[in-house]
Amino acid sequence: MPAEELSAADLPAEDPNADDLSRLAELHGVATSYRPSPDRTVRAPATALTSALAALDVDVRTPDAVRRSLAARESELRERLLPPTVVCWNGSGADPLPAALTGLPAGTRLRVETEQGETRAAVDRLPHGVHRLTATAPDGRTARAHLVVAPARLPAPAGRSHGLLVQLYSLLSQRSWGMGDLGDLAELAAWSGRALGSGFVQVNPLHAAVPGAPTDPSPYRPSSRRFPDPVHLRVEDIPEYARIEDRERLRGLQERARLLRESVLEKGALIDRDAVWELKREALELVREVPLGPGRRAAYADFLAAEGQALEDHATWCALAEVHGSDWRRWPEGLRDPRSAETARARGELADRVDFHSLLAWLTDAQLTAAQRAAREAGMPVGIVHDLAVGVHPDGADAWAQQEYFAAGMSVGAPPDAFNARGQDWGLPPWRPDRLAESGYTPYRRLLRALFRYAGALRIDHVMGLFRLWWVPEGRPPTDGTYVRYDAEAMLAILVLEASRAGALVIGEDLGTVEPGVREALRARGVLGTSVLWFERDWEGDGRPLPPDRWRADCLATATTHDLPSTAARLTGEHVELRHRLGLLTRSLEEERAEAAADTGEWLALLSRLGLLHGTGGGHGSSQEEAEIQAVHRFLLRTPARLVGIWLPDTVGDRRPQNLPGTWDQYPNWRLPLSDAEGRPVTLEELAASPRLRALLEVMRAG
């Protein structure tokens, strides 16, 4: 009789096969249930368990295979001396040793090869870093592991500061080529630091996008998180630009750039990333024809050597995508493997294009570094806050180059909750926790190191993903997913280690449903949280707005984010009208209006009781709306939050959200320029002269 495939219907709760499968799942960090609320537990379907286990290369094809896999896993865990990665906090001897070491058999000998090239026979007082640990037990068993030694926690920010939050593409200047660029970022940082007393500027992810027609405009579905996107380059600021010989062609490009800029600023056009990149790519091809001087050539060579295989892979993918399209899974079979002979041969044939894309990575890295330098020179204690997306596009460079680290056939998402009964599928392949641990978290470490090179702080999108992620089997609805655990202690230790080396802060985006204990674990390691005013209510009490003295201190406090309505839209109720026009409301318009008005009314009543709603204080005769926006920010200053962020659109009364979750082509997500209350685009130059902005920022300075 042939063996039967496992399915949810075959495995009722009382079936012994279900017990074996559940036990096997737990031993691999795959959750068998989850709790959407404290009083409710939902069992994961068997298909979710088998799919997740199969993605971890665990044989679960039949009940017999499950039993064999379970026995093998139990034996492995019973016999092994060490897990693949061990974490020691601080390394000074003041913190207790981890259980992985204290649980070793008596008489076990330890040998540590440090990052610094030393060899030691003990694990106390080791330098910070990721070292190699060898344990030899008295019975002759030997195990090798990665030993992460990290500071016990990151230091708190030096004093309190306020700063601006902006989607960089949306901030055009009179020098932009159709979208905001790194020159605009440096200018914004220099001006706001000196003139407004800002301590930081937070931007959207600037990761490399997947090229296409059209390109996915979302900065949260990148091709690579390790390397930035050259579309953000200020081409004129590249030293070789001034020495381009084909001046006639260059003038033509500049004229097209002017028309593209004017179409957005004066004619109501949306930001067209593809058109911007077409222009910049042509200009960069001209830049590349100019030979680098000896010093620049040496600096480029150093960059190539430092980035090594990762950059070569990224540039190779970019070159191959020009020939075969951006979905590497549809390339000729031999090219789907970055280590194949066919790929090596193609890399040689495309060496010129590989070098071009490597050069672009270097040029972009240099301008990112220059923006952070401009911020610090302007007196900002933090500088540029970069944003790390939760994952990468399955078609992109990282998914191709790091295939062994991604779970094939799975996607990251979110389970059903009160806001989305069907759950969510974000279309991002998850990292495999087992492969990360076996490598000592090498790709994660290198990713963080690259970002911290030019960041004063790093925002971690969906920071709960350091602990667990919701895996959705390919082709299945999100309801058929389950949580898969990561070694949160190791993920946190690597994060703290790399941030401390860079002298940078870390801000975790911990909005929404958060597993118990996660915020506490993050706070214990010095990772700041994110608190958004409209969500801060006494949920365990009367549900009313949370008074400022009850807010947490270790956070970035803001009035809104890129995924939420602007403060002006929320105060006027225009966010409800927008969702009504797009057919996104789940209740009647009257019910939604009433609830939104009641919510806003409660907050305004609290602001009034606290004496915060008292005009602009700027002498500009601003409207009641401006007074209310200022009151909101006075409230944020009343909280103990270490960082207070101002959503840049709030400074000019912008009504439109940059992203409207739940929409695709119904709304121009990620393509809107910064605009005033009437929807007229506002340039960086106009922003600097805005009385409305200066009145709001004067509130922040006074606070």
C-alpha cells in the first residue's frame, strides 16, 4: 500500500501522527498555534507545518518520514555539545555565562579564536566580536560554534532631540531630476540642523530596487538591502561629471531633467521613478567615460576589495538583468545559480557592465556618507536615520545571490487580526533561521555593517521579525501560515554589536500586535521603540488617550507615519473621505465619520485640558488647523520620549498619505511629491521659507 501524503484532514488533534508532527515542528522553531488575543488560541493547519518544515529541508512527506525526522532531530539535540551560535553579553565577566556553556559536561575544554586573531582558553573578558569557539568534551566529542560577544546594551541617546521624517523621493528641489535625491537629503540635513535645531532626519529605505517597466515603487520590496539604489544619486555632485566631454548630449539630458521636474512641480504629474532612472543612467554612462584620477581610482579599488563577493554578486545580477530581465527564476537554468560555471562565464562576458554597476554602488555609497557628514557638521547629534526593510523581493539580487539563506516556497506576511480578517502576504521570502545560525549570521552582519557605515541611527521595520515571522506557503492564503522562530538573542546581539561599533542608535518599528516580552527584550538591549500618538491609549483601562506622563521614554514619538493619514487629514476627517472614494470602507460612511470624529475629539479635548491648544505662538495668523497640529507636537514634547519626530508633510499641511495600505493601482502610493494643503507641490527651497513650517519648528525648539 503506497504511503499517503500528509494533509490537515489526515491529522486530527488526537491522531498520534499529529503529535509527532507538532513535536517535530516545535523542535525546529515552527509554531503549532498562535494567540491573536490573550483569550484566544488558533491552531496552525498541518499544511502550514509541513510546508514550513519542508522549506527547512525536513522530510515530512509521509507519516513514516515525520517519525524518522523527529527521531533524528531529537538525537541531534541530545548529542550536540553546542548550538551553531552562542551569545555572551558584555564579555567583561560581569554577565552570567549562557546556558549553552554552563551546561557543558564537567571537564570540557574550550578554545576561542577571536576576530582579532588571538587564541584563548576561556570565554571571559573576550573582546566584542564574532569569534570561533571549539569545545572538546572528556568523552572525545568536539563541537565548533560561532561565539557572539556583544555589549550588554546600547547607550541611550545623548540628550533629547527632535527631527524630521521624510520620504526622500517626495522632496524635490530646483536641482532634482524629477524626484528627491541625496543632494536634497544633505541640503535638508544641513539646513534643518543649523536653522531649526533638528537632531536627525529619518528617510525611507534607500535600498536598490528591482528594475522593471514599471519598477515597483515601494521602497519596502527591494532587490537588495545590502546595496543602495543609484537612482538617488545627485549626478552633478559626482566629481567626474564636470569633465564630461559630450556637452551637447549632457545639455539634452539636463533639459529633459528640467521638463521632468517641472511636470511634477507645476503640471500635477506623479513622480516617475523609471523616467528619472532612464535620464540618470544615460548621464552616468557619460560620467563613466571620464577616467578616475589616481586617488579616486585607489578609493574605488579599496571599495571593491572591502565589499568583495557580495558586491560582485550584486553587480553581476544587475548586468544579467539587463540581458535576461529582472526575474532570475526565468533566466536560463545555468544562470540561476550564482556559483555555476555558466554564471562565471557570463560574468566575464559582461565584465564591463559588472564594473558599471559596481561603480554606481561606490558613487552612491559616497553620497550617502556625505549626507551623514553634512548632518553631523550641522550639529545633529544623530544625523541620518536610515530604514531597513523587513525583506527583499523574490525576483531580486539578494534572493538570487543568497539563495541558501532563504526559505524556498515561503513568503513573509501577517496572520488574521482585528484589522484584516484575511491576514497579509507581503511577497518577501524569509531568511532561514537554521542557515543564519550555522553561518554565524554572516549575511545579517554584513548587511548591518554596510548600513551603519553611513547611518546615525537605523530604523528596523517590523522589528518583531527578529523574534518570529509569519511564513505563508506559496500559493496559499495567509490564513494557512504559521510563525517560525528566530534566535532573537543572537539577532539582537549582532544588531547591538554592529550598532555599537558604528556609534549608532537603533529604532525598532514595534507597532501593531506585539508578542508579550518583545518590547521588554528590546528595551533591555537599548533598542528604542516607536510610539504613534493616535495609537497610544490606555488599552488595559478605559481606552482613552494616554496622558503624556504615561508614555514610555525609550522611543521615537511621532504623530503619524508614511502608512497613516497626515495629521491635517486626520484632524479634518479627510482620510475617511479618501477611503470612501476608493471603496475601502467596511462600514457605512456615517459610521466611519462618527468614529473618526469621536477619536479626534477625545485627543483634542485632552490637548485643551493640558493647556496645549493655544494658537500658533508664531505670530503668523495661522489657522485653527495649524494650532491643533502644533498642539499635537507640544503634547509629544510633554512625553518622556527621547526622540520626537515631525512628519515633514505635517509642516506644510499636506493632506495625502504617501502610502495607503490595501491599495495597489487605485492610489498613487510612493509617487506623490510633498505638497501643501491645496495639493500644490512644495520644493525644498520653498520649504525653507515656509512660515507654517517655521512656526511648528519653533514649537519644537521651545520645547
